[in-house]
Amino acid sequence: MSIRGYILIESEVGRTEAVGTALRGMESPHARVSAVDTVTGPFDVIVQLEADDLDLLGKCITEDIQGIAGVQRTTTCLAVSLT
């Protein structure tokens, strides 16, 4: 069973478009990028990731996403099944 997470990203001022573009083109050995959306509000970009397990999802966030120029802070929300 795969893990799905929503990564809420705050970017540096003026870097939102570049961060979104980098995420759309990102290929990670740890997780698959399902969707990338530039949004309004307290966050600038939201990325939906799928990984085989929680550790791989975490590696994608810390090694791949947080390494993108302009990414200032991330907040991760894990999808859960309540049924």
C-alpha cells in the first residue's frame, strides 16, 4: 500500500513560479509527484506525492523538495483512510 502526502510549501518572495516549475519537472527515486498546484493563502505551492512507505516520502521531502532553490519551508499532511 502506498503513502500519499500533501506537501505545503512556502517559497522565498519572487520564487514561487520557479519552485512550481522545478517541482513539475522533478524526478525522485523516492516518490512520485502526482500533482503540483500554485495556490493563494499562507502557502505558495502544494505538491501531492505518493511513495511506497513513509520513510521514502520523508526522503523525497528532505532530500529532493527542500533542496530546490527558493523553497523556504514545508509542511506535510498525510492522507489517511477513515473507512
